[in-house]
Amino acid sequence: MRIFNHKRTFWMSMSAILWCCSFLPSVAQAANSNDIQYSGTLIALPCTVDPNYENFGVDFGGNINSKDLLNGQRRYSKEDIQFHLTDCDTSLGNSIAVKFSGVSTTDNGLLNVDAGSQASGIAIGLETPSGVALPINNTQVEPLMPIKKGDMMIRLRSYIQAVEGATVESIQPGFFTATLTYMLIYQ
């Protein structure tokens, strides 16, 4: 007569099942493994943008009178826009230009304020310190500036003005923001 021990048989069966299952994740993992291939192009740029000046804000201050803007006046920002470039190597390029993109008001190349702004009827323009306009979304990239060996700075001015055809009713006072993207192009 044979004595059957249910507890012992149960635990032996469970141990065998668990032992077999321990191989399943590695089999499943092996069956689903794929390779990831990376590729790209390493380039050498003539200059490095100082990380402290990659993203920045421009403050026009408060108390901008809409009537002044209607009379054709411009209100300039408190500070110039500055691009700090470091470690410039003239053997890798001899000129640089800045190209701007954003939501333009019309074909005049001015930047529209963001949709969430309270103010309306105004636009933002850019120019060089000597007053040469820098339209946004322009296909031609001008002006080209010579690259100087070592560290250099590009200065630009920004201003606010009334949009073309603005009236007293179309200029709404309030807080505003605008977003502009820039790209440095080396030649």
C-alpha cells in the first residue's frame, strides 16, 4: 500500500512549475529583442552660443502709450538683444547671419503678439544698431557679419509699433507676449 502525501506532491509540483516559468521571461525577452541603430552627422560650427544667452526675454517696460504708437512712434526695448558667441574659429567660417521666424503680422516682417495677449493692434520689429530692418520669416538672410576669432557679440534692437492701418479702436491696451525663434547661419 502506497501512502500519498498531498502536501508534498503539491509543493513539488509547484516547485517544478515555478522552475519552468523562471525561463519564460528570458525566452520572451529574447523573442522580442530588437536592435537600435543610431546615426547622425557630427559638424563643427565656427562659434558656440553662450548657454546663458540661448533663451532670453526682452522687456519693453510699462506705460507704453498707445496714442504715441498711433502717431507712428516706436518704443524701443530697455536693453539690446545680445547673442554672446564664444570660441569662434575663423577657419570654420568667416561670416554669420541671424534668421528669425515667428507669427508675422503681414508682409512687412513684424512679429505679431501671441494669441493669449491682452494687448492687440501692435507688432514687434527688429533692427541692427544702425537701423537696418531685420524682417522675420525672410528668405534672404542679411546682414552678414564677419566672424571674429575668439569671443564676439551680436547686438540687435527690438521695438514695438502699431500695426499697419491701426486705429484708436484697434489698439487694445494690456499685457502682451510674443515668441520669436532665431537661427544662426554661418557661411
